[in-house]
Amino acid sequence: AAPGAHSSVYNWQYINGLRAWSTLLKEQAKGGDSELRPLVYPFIQVALGVITLHPTARYWPLLLQVMSLVMEVAGAASVYVPLAGHMLLILESKEFTKKAKPSTQRPPEWKGLLHATLSTVNTRQYQEEAARRTLHALARYLNIYAYAAAFPEISTPTVVALRKLSKKSRMPPLIKKQAAALASILKESGEMIKRQRAATGIAPVTMLRKGMCPVTTFKPQQDVMDDVSSSAKKKKKKKNKSKNKSSSSSHIETESSIDSGDVVEGAMAKSSASQLERRFTNMAKRASLSEIAYQDLLKRCNELKMTIGTLRNHNE
């Protein structure tokens, strides 16, 4: 891209457009049956594109504003967005390794700021404010998934990065203390979620230890592979026979060709459909799941069967 091309995106008109869409989606896309919910994904993709377009220290105020918009939509729509890595890039920036210059200027107001001047970026006030606001945004982001069963896995990379950050010598002492405190809180919350998750008796690791969900359950059994092989061989014979009959016409030969990869995929899906349904049913009964969870598993099985049927019709 040409130098300065990012200015067509990094301006108030574009950012206010994202803010308008975020306000609409966080109010109207909450329910699963909302007509505007399909717009959540493209909005987040556009916002992430803005964040990764030109993530320099000058544009940290703009990046944090866009991240805030993404968090509002993600929290309202109850979707997961991998946003922590973008925030950690700010905290791990090489700007914090340089010696900051003292300044007597009044710190800029970040709410009305899209980018800072080069002289402001190297000042201690700007760097401390950027780090403080980024840590605050990181805490807000992880608070969205604080009650999710996967919170320990979501927060672990952030905890490791914050602990490493708190030991950097160039980082301001106040920011190092805040990073260490946030890491401690996240670690404690993750441990609490692990205990609660283990106490339910239906976590994957618990089911594995009790023998309810052996690893071999998820491997294709031999009879399934035999059905796949025999079906693939039959389809291959039909394919060769069709090619021999239509050798005089290259156009007909092209139309009669069959993708062997689709054949194998369709045969495998067809053969394992009933077995997957039986496995889900047995797993639900053995784990003593509630009726709601059991019906949810059956619903997922039906959705899988519909997908398999569509794939089978496509291959036929």
C-alpha cells in the first residue's frame, strides 16, 4: 500500500461509522433469532482489519477505541473474539523499552484523540496513559468471559504475558504493579473456574478419567473404514467405466468425472452418522446430564445428520 493509505480508514468519519454500527448491533443482535445477528461477524472482521492495518504507537488511541467497540458487540452478542493478543502487542511494544522523555505538557484527552504526534509518543505521560488504558481494556475484555467454562484456557496466555511484562526493567513501576495485580486476579479466577468445572462431573477431563469418554471412541472403527474403502472402490469402477464409454468425447468425459476426495468424505460421513448418534446418546446417559443438555446433544446430532444428507445428495 502507498504511504499514508491508512488515512482513508484512520479518520473520524470511518470510526464514527463503526461506532454507529456497534451501537445498533449491541442493541438489536442480542437474541439468537435477531435478523441483524448475521451482521456481527462481518462487523468484527472489519474492526479487526482496522486494528491490524497500521498498529503503530501514534495510533494507540484509535486502536483502543475500536477495541472497545468490538468488546461491546462481543459482550452483547455473546460471541468470542480473540482480542487479547492485539492488546498485548501494545504493552509489548518497543516504545516501552526506550527511555521516555519527561514533559511538562498537559496529557492529551484520549476520548477525542485518534493519533498522537511524534513528539508526544516518546513522552512518559503518553506511554503511561497508553499502558494504563490498555490494561483496563484487557480487564474489561476478559470480564466478558469470566463465567465461561473455557476461561482458564482463554486467560492463561494473558497471565503469562502479564507476568513477563511485570518483570521488564524499562516499564514504569506503576504499570508493572498493575500488570502483576491483573495477572494474579486472572490466575485466581481461572483456578476457581477449574474447581467449579471439575465439580460438575461432565468436564472432558473428568469424563476421560471415569472411562466415559475413551480416546478410542473418537477414532474411526475398522468396519467404518471397510465401508469407506468398498464404497470408494465401487465409485472408482463406475468412474473408469464411464470414462471408457465416453472416450470419444472429451466434454462428456469431463462431466462424468468424480472427485474421489468427495466420495471418501461422503462415504465416511454416511457410515459414521448412526454411530455418532449412538455415542452422543450413551455419553449423555452415562454422564447423567440434565434433560436440557441431553436434548441439546440430540439436536446437534440431527443437525449433523442433515449436513451428512446434503453432502450425500451432492455426491450422488
